[in-house]
Amino acid sequence: MGAAVQQPSGGGGRRRRGGRRNARPMAEINVTPFVDVMLVLLIIFMVAAPLLTVGVPVDLPKTAAGALPSDDEEPLTVTLTAAGSVQIQTTETARDELIPRLRAIAAERSSDRVFLRADGAIPYAQVMEVMGALNAGGFTNVGLVTETGGPTLDRAGG
């Protein structure tokens, strides 16, 4: 953003050697590059804003997804059976006791990772209720356990 010097109108375009007499600085700023940059930033923010919403990674029962990396600590597993019962590791837990037990377990653990295993016949709403309870219990890193060898949705490789 610099200033330019405008020649006075008239004079036939000849310059004098001793300097310019009626030269005045041009005080206008070229805003076109500024507008271009702002439009690009606007587009970037419009595209990135929906990606900033918090979500839970979902792996449905039979997929071609790989395994999650393991920690040093034994992972906590919550299971939903086909009958609708909830188990923490191998202990059956009533649904109304689920959040207090999860909070107690979260206080003792260093990792907030939990694996959720759900029977494929369980309605989606029940799985989401348990995921909400996991979040309320202090576990924000939820991984859904699936079986490998399912469809890949890749037409070339499937």
C-alpha cells in the first residue's frame, strides 16, 4: 500500500528537469487485494465451521475399519446386550445406576477412553442413551466396537 504521485492535467505530458511543480500524492488505497483476502477467509470459515461441532466417532457393527490404538491401561468396556441390559466390563448394571458408577470409575482412571459394544439388534436410540450416559459419567473418548470384514463402501475395492 503505497502512495503514488499524480501529474497535473495539462502540460502535454512533458516533464521538467528541475522537479515537479504541481505534483500531489495520491491518497487512495487499492482495496481490491484486501477484499480478495477477506472473501477467501470468509469461505474458509464457512467451510470449517460445521467441522468444529463436537461429535462421537461412529463405527457400526460390521465395517472395514481398523482397530484403535491401545493404551497401557486396560480399556473400559460397556456392553449393551440384545436383551437390553447394560454391563460394565462383566458386571451387569441397572440403567439408573450407570452414571454414578461411571463417575466413580472415571475418578480412578487416568484415561477417558471407553469402548462401547452393542448388539446389532439394539435400537439406535438406546445406544445413544448409553453414549450420553458415558459422556455424563466423564468419558469423552468413546470408541464403538465392531466386527471386521464388513462392507467398505468403496466401489473399486468392494
